[in-house]
Amino acid sequence: MYQTPTRTKWLLYCCRAVIPQKGPEEISGAMINVAKHVSSLKYKVWEKMVGLVEYTPVTLDPNTAYSWLSLNKDLTSVTNSGHVQVLPDNPERFDHFVFVLGSEGFTTGCHAWEVEVGDKDDWMLGVVKESINRKGRISGCPEGGLWMISHCEGEYMAMTRPRTPLKLTGELKRVRVQLDYESGEVTFSNPVNMMSIYTFNDFFTERMFPFFCPGANINGNNPGPLKICPVKVAVWNSATW
């Protein structure tokens, strides 16, 4: 038998009749294209990384550094500290001149690096052969196993025998060194204006190492470092579309 609804149920029916029922509420962003969003995010991260991808083509070998030389923690710059440090007298270390070599030598190919010399009054840059004498005095020319240029007392020189004066326009702030092993060439240039400075022509038979000398530092008169400049790597998407 049908029973009359109670007052409470009757009020509930009335409420349902007059209150419109809403469908499912849309949540903003709930239906975004996740794959597209993630892909875009990855690209933006990659795009930021491209500007940060750089490397230093040469790092210094602390085992070759003269005892007065101070290298930074990244092994990319060298300073004449002006005071001696207690270091092991290993066979690779120079014990008479303020020299330091790059950590990697070359027996083939073409290699280049740039060095910031800044306002330094005294410095030498170039390459040396692996068998160069590390102990005592040496001859600073190709006959002695060094191919280098120098700046001292306002003059630029190619360290030949006899020395070759270099006539440059303005002062060098940065120097590019390029070794072409097979061609027997060591070329120095100014990367700021792309002007050639000097080229040695020789014949190499052994491993060649980058060479750095920050010069004398007497009474703090030449304290600045030689800095190996980082190189930015070009990265691109090689996918075909």
C-alpha cells in the first residue's frame, strides 16, 4: 500500500525540483596536452643549456709547473705568485724558468686555443716538444725545442735565433695559438681583429705540448694571470623534418 511521504522527504523532493543540477565542473588545465607541454619544457631547458655548454681546449699540468707558479682550481689560469712553494722535484717539473705546460700533448691534427694576456707586461706563449730539458737553462727557440712569442718591456718578439721583432698595431689582449702538426706550423694571431702575428714553419717528430709563461713578478709589478679562454660548443638538433 502506498504511504504518504514524511515531511522531511517531501522537502527534499521540493529542493531537488527547484535547484538546477550542475554537470561535472571543469578544472582549469585538467585537459592540457601533457605531451606537448613536456616537450616544450624539455626544449626550453635544452635551450638554456646550449648557452652554458662550453669547454676549455687546454688545461694546465700542475706536475710541470715551476715552484713559483700558482694555478687556479680549474687548471685554466696561471700566475707568478712571487714566492716559492714546496713541491716535489719530479722529472716533469721545470726547475729554472717560470714555465708550465698543457696536460695533453699532440702528435697529429690541428689544435687551437686562445689565451687572455690582459695588461700583463711580461709573458711568453707557444708550444714545446716533449723532450725539452726541464732542469736547468734551455735555449728559448726552435733549436731548443720551443716555438713561442713573447712580450717584454713593451716589445713583442718571435723567439727565433736571432729574435724577430713583431710590429703590431696596438697591444695584444688575447692571443690565439694554433698548431698544425702535419704541416709543421705554429701560428699566432690576434682573435680580436683576426690579424696574423707570426707563423713558425718546421717539421715535428715528437709529441708537442701547449706552453705558458706568465713572466717575472718582481715586487708585484706583473701579478696578472694568463687565462686559457673557454670555447662555446654549437649544439643543434640533427633530426630531419
